[in-house]
Amino acid sequence: MNRDVNRATSKEQSVLFDAFREVAAERHDQVAVRTTSGETLTYGELSQYAQELSHGLARHGVLPGTVVATRLENSPGYVALMLALCRLGAVHLPISVASPRARAQWLADQARPALLVTSGDPAAAPHGPRAVALAGIRRTGEGAPEVRPVLPDAGDVPFRLLETSGSTGRPKLVAWRQPDLLSDRTEWIRLLGIAPGDVLGCMHPLDVAHGTDVHMWPALLSGAELLLVSPAAPGDVLAALREHAVTVFSALPRHYEQLAEAAGALGGVPLPHLRLPMSGGAYLGGSTVRRVRKTLGVGMRRIYGSTEFGIVLGNFADEHQEERGMRPLPGVEVRLAPLRPDTPRLGELIARSTATATGYYGNPEATAASFQDGWYRTGDVAELGPDGEYRLLGRVGDAIPAGDGVVFAPPLEETLADRCPVREVVVLAGATGGALIVAAPSPGVPANEAADSLAAVLEDIGLAAPVRITDEIPHTPVGKPDRPRVRELYG
């Protein structure tokens, strides 16, 4: 990248906490974080909690640049811990509680954390870092064992190391610095008009970019309220959105489908307070937008971004968006790398802005391949329409020859789900141009009936592909289909 990654100063290492503290001073008695079970922290209480945790971490040997891993469920305490790490200028490596032990160990081996903060059994922690309980850090005494800090390379001091591309089977660690994250989130707050009085509902794990970047930081840096919602049951999520008058919410299309199904079973559940129902991270088809409008009474807003870049494209117009695309956000430049010379308006989406990740931690080769002259290669294919809007079609590797043309896996998944008696379908594009269809039938539908229906639709579009029927499709911690696992099981 063009930007100099060796530019961290001691002042820059705590800018996120400093920005939060200014908001907390003004909003001292207002609720900052709430859970659906009734636990709350005001801004003043959250600020005090974070400072107490930072003192406890310091007594455990955490210094500016020390890598600290976390393996925690969503909670107000986890929010306070992230603020404490900001205050210290530490490096945060979040490890999902849903990650298999081998993946957790891979993450620990990549970043070599000095400390792991957990709410579970320390014996189940990855080999290497010493594990401590979150509850114990706050009351750590002066006699706490010293931890030898493991510092990043001189000058290269990120704040967060986030796992990415796990869905493609090639996981990497993305490094974000505090100033870049603050700049990116401040612009996001301005663009969406997030302010005190808004309630941002977060059903995603806070250990992934989507949970923190679209919900937690915008809430706490604007004086709004962050509502932590358990995603276990769509009906409970729907009830929480309505009961707590959530105004800003972002989820995958699959999550919105589940909410629409839960609302439809009740004859519709309007959400009049939800002014920004955003969806990103996956292909969003028009049928999902229509179902959500019918059952929830809201018009979905399209967003697209990545862990490496932040939000790239969006469409926040309060209008029907069934067939709409998206435009670059302010401050973001976008261009296409055509897939073929004769399709200049169809290609890989490449983006550039002044506030992005610095690259892949400890992986200069991958950084050089994805970040070129300040431009980030997203790996996603978009089509630029005559209206100037970009429509996402899928990954570069999702192209599948069909009939006289090419189809992409995500739109094909929508077509199959709309026309066949299945509750979920995954299309895996093959390296040689073929495809594999894996589907879970709708309740009460025999496997052979679902398979025959899928085969008939595939024949209509000129695609010959094997079909596998399963009771359940595995998902990643954020709710996306776990495509490497699906391929492993059925490929």
C-alpha cells in the first residue's frame, strides 16, 4: 500500500478510547450498552469499567503493542474490555468462541498473544498464551503474575487483528490501526446520521468486524445505545427489535429471511422505529427485499464492504430496492477490473480510500497481492449498470458456465430457493467450471422431491450439476454458509 504503516505514535495508540471518553463525559448518565436480559451500563459506568480493566491488564503486564487475545461471548464486559485495550494501545486478537480448537490454535500461532482473556475454561484455551478470566481482571491485585509482552515489529502497531476469508478456506489476519478505524467509523456515523436517541441492535458476535464496526463503534462514538441481542431464535430477535425500538440494524440476507418467516407466522410484525435496516456481507436478492417489506414493513438498505476495507458501497434511499444497486460511499474510489475485454462493465471490484486496514498481519505476500498502489482487490464481481449503480454478483471464482452464458453462484442460489421447496441452498462453483448444489429441504418436503425440483430448474437454465440433499447446512459464526465445510462434506 502507498500509506506508511510505520507511523504509529503513542498519541495515536489510544485515539478510539479518547474519542469514546469525550462522548461518555457528555452522556454520563445515559445508557450506553443494554442486553435483552436487562443488564445495562451507562456511559459513565462503561468508561469507569474500561479504566478498571485497563489497570488490571496493565498489572498483568499488558503494554502498548502487547498482543491480547479474547475468547468471549457478547456482553457489556466484553465491550468494556475492548475499550480498555484501546486505552492501553494493546493489540486485540479476537478468537470466536465458535472456532474449532484447531482454528483457535492457528490464530494464536499467527499473532503469538501474551495473554488470553476468556469467560470459559482456561484449560480449553489454545496452547501458548496464559489464560485469565475476564471477571478476574477487574479485581487483579498488585501481586498478579507478570506477563512477558509479545510486541509487533517496530513501528507496525495495529489495534485489531481480524480473521478474514475463512469462508474461502484461506484464512488471514487483517490489521487495523486505531486512527484508521476511528476515521472510517466517524465518516460512517456522519453518513447515516447516527445520533443520541438511536438504538443500534447487534445480533452478531463482537469478535467479528461486522459486529463491532457497524454496531458497537458507531453507537459508542455517537452517544447512541448499543443493544446486544442473542441470535439463537429469530422470533426472539424480532421481539427485541420491536420491544427496544431498534433504529439501526444490519444482518445477512439469511437472517432477514428468518425474521420475515417469524413475522409471517404471526401475520406480520411491523417495525416502525427501524429506519436503517441494512444488509451486507452476501448477495441480496430482490425476493428477500420484497418479503421483508411485506412482513416487517421496512425497506432494506443495501451495503457492501469487507473486513479489509470497511464499507465500500451502499444505497440508503428510503424506497423500493428490489432491483437496485449501490454507489461508492463518500471518500471511496471504485473501479472494475474486467473479467474479459468485451465486458468492461463486468469485473472484479477494486476500491481505494484513505482509511482502510494496513494489510495482512505477518503476511507481506498476501498484502502485496491484495493491496496494490493503495487499491484493494476485493475478489468480488460487480456489474456497473447504466444508472451508475454497482450490482454485486459473487466472488470471482463463483462464475459457472450455463447454456450460452455464465451464471454466478449467489443469484443462482436465489433462483433455486425461490422456485424450489428448499429452505436453504448452497451453490459451489468448481475449479474446472462445474458446480455442486447442496440444499436443505423445506419442512415436510421429502428429499427426492426437493432434488427433482432442483434438477428441473437447473435443466431450464442449461446447467448440469450434481445435487446433494442434507438436513442441515453448516454455517460460520456470523451466519454465512461454511462453504469449505460444505465442500468437505458433500464435494
